[in-house]
Amino acid sequence: MARQFLSKTLVYLVKMTEMLNDTDNLKTQLLERVLNSPCPEILGEYASFQDLLDRAVDNEVDRKLSDPAGKYHKAIANPQIAEYYMEELTRHKKPVDEEEYFNSVVSNDEFGGNYKQFVRYKNGLMPKAEAVAFGKYFREAAIKYESDLRKGITPADMELYLREKLSTRVEEDFSRAVGGFCDEAQDLFEDDEKACKYVKARSIVLLTGIVISGKKLQKFKDALYLSIAEDCPILFFLPQCLRYYYDENGEQQVIEDLSDFRYSSMTGRFEVKIASKVLEEEEKNVFFPSALNQIGIPVKVVVPIMDHELLRPEEMNTKNNHEKIVRYTAGMAGYYRNIGSSLKMDIEVVSSINVFGIPSEQPEFREITNAVKTRDGAGFGVTNKTFMHAVDAEHERNNGDEEKEDNERNRYYRSREFAYLCRLYDVGEGFAHAVKMAELGDRNGFAGTLVKLPKGAEFDARIFNLSGNLIVFQ
């Protein structure tokens, strides 16, 4: 009986080992297939996902090394005070081969010994008196050699060493993460083609620096699964703000088209609002949905022109300005038609007011702004302290920095009152729009609903993420 049990156990273990090996092999095959796959056309500078991975490693290393507040930047600026890295680099620079190390020590000092003597000394074959003297002089020479080695380390040496060290670590981290995507894909899909799409989509987010809030990551994964499994489109909103300038009186005015706009500022200088900066930003906005579309994941892209901005302050809410925005919207529609045509993707440009209504008339707007004004915004995750910090940041931005004060705006547009108004409306409009966007996605059966916000707009992202079914990416 015992032998029979043992035999069954061995058979079970063998089968389990074979299954684990098969799983590992499938994961390796999936990983290799993804990395060798061509990148989406919108990532034209990268031939394959492996190229994308390599560049992501370089970018992340560059970011870590160049961060002025980071430990690596400080170590490069002054290697001699970076004790830990100096010790590491000194050991790294010392020859590994014993004879080579001995010769380096000897060549750095007037120590007269040779390697044969060192071998005799190390093996205890040298007479005691001679060994004592040999050991004493060699240790002194070795200490001097390592001290000189350390003193000779330059910022360039330190940067090269840290770059090599970080590249290895970052590449391992990224590769491990992509391997994790393969595990997820194998659990979700039996079809290799679908699993491959899933890994590619997750890899694009990771390797291009797209940021999705940790709280919404599972929502995104669910949307991605549903889209791939059932060929159900993902809805993308790419909000487009209006174009503004400040006239000779420092008053805010609307620009009605997509051309370069020349005007005279309050200081009397002639200024130009360059249209290409706006258009370049829009091309970046379509990157993510286009990348997904090009790997076979269906998407629907909507660009809301945020014309509700004309409703505050009151001075902007004029017939003339609304007529300007009609022309601006038509220009944007034509521009996006061209982008959509080149990317083989349908992009719809709409009026924010027409699609979502007037935010200030919606219950969500009143609910959250009343809570913030009465210092009860914590229920929305927006404490009074958080809100006032955002007001302070807006106020500082409207006034320019210390080196270049903003003299184009008049006193009101640089006031704390205006900053408070902007942030309060940002909170109300953001929450109202987030709810409406999510409702639109749910009502029309999309796999998920995503909205693009600019990087650095963390406060706005927090407000939009209050809507449970909306996924913010930056």
C-alpha cells in the first residue's frame, strides 16, 4: 500500500512539474512574441516592443539621474561625499584578478615586491621576519592605491557607473512587469491572439509613461478584458480647452481659430500665441487610443470642446464669444478629421455644453461646491486644506514666477478672488463632467470610459476620478 501511494505521489509530482514547465514555456513564448512584435505605427520611431522596452529603460534611467532632488544626481555632482556609491565604485574599479590587482598596487607605489613573493607570503611559505615586513609594506601600498583610486573618481566616472547599475535594475523591473502581464493574459484568455493584445496594451501603458491612478487600474484592466474578449469599444474623451489671450487692458479674450494669433498686451508689447503648440499637444492626446486601435482593440474617440468655460466669468458669456467658439469648433473638427484619417480612426468633435449640459445647473456641481465652500469636502476626498492648496497654486501661476512676473493680466485676473473662483468652478465642473462622461459610456455599452488630463493636473485628476466608472489617464 505504501509503495502504491508513493508511486501515485511521484506520478502526480511529475505531472505537476510538466504542467509548470508548460506554463513557463507558454509564458516565455508569449513574452518573446510580444517583444518581437512591431510597435503601433503611431510609435514610428520604435520598430518593435523590444525597442520600446529599451527606450523606456533609457528614459527612466535619465529621469532618475537628472532629478535634482535625487540621490543619484547628488552623487554625480560630488562623488567624494557619496560614501556608499564611492565604496561600490571603488570596488568596481579594482581588478578582480589577483595578480592584476597586485600589479596595480605595485605600479601605484614604490613597493618593491613581486607577485611570486606575494604568493609565497599568502601561502605562509615566507620566513616570519620577511613575511612581517612584506605584509606591512604591501598593506600600506594597497591602502594608498585604493585611496588614490577613490580620489581619481570623476563625476563622469560616477555617472557612467550609476547608469550601468540603474539600467540593469530598471530593465529587470520592466521585464518582470511585462512578464506579469503575460501571467494575467494567460489566466484571462485561451486565445493566443487575444492574450497578445492584452500584454501589448498593458505594456504600452507601462513603457510610454501613461499614468493611470492606482485606484482605477483594476477598472482599466476590466475594460481592457471586456474590449478584447467581446470586441467591445473603449470610449475615450479628450477634452479640448479654449484658446485665450489678454488684451491691452489685461482682460481675458477668446481666440477663434487655429492660426498663430498676434496681439498687443497690457505692457504695449506685441505678442504671438503659437498655434503649433496647441496642435502638437492634441497629437499627443490621441496617442493612447490610437496605439490601442492599431493593435486591434476597438476604440471610440470624442473630443469635447469645453465651451462651458465661456459661462464664467460673466464677462466672457457674450454672443460674440459664442460665435467665435462655433468657428473654433469647426476648425478643430477639420483638424481632427485629418488626424483621424491618417490614423484610420473615427474622432468626433463636439460641444461640451451640447453633450454634457451646463455644469453649474447640475446637482453634482452644487453638491460638491457646497461641500467645499462649507469645509465639508472630505466626503469627496477634497478637504478644505487640499482645496486651498490648489487655490494657492492657481494664484501663484496667475502671477508668474519670481523671475518673470505675469504683467499681461490685469489686477483682477491676478487676484486671489479670481484664483478661488477658477478652482471652485474646476471642482464643480470637473465632477459634473466626470459623472456625465461615465453615464454616457455606461448607457451606450462601452467596455470602459477613459478621459485624458494633462500631466501635472493631479488636483483635477482627483476630482474626475471621483466618478467610480470613469478612468483618468495622464
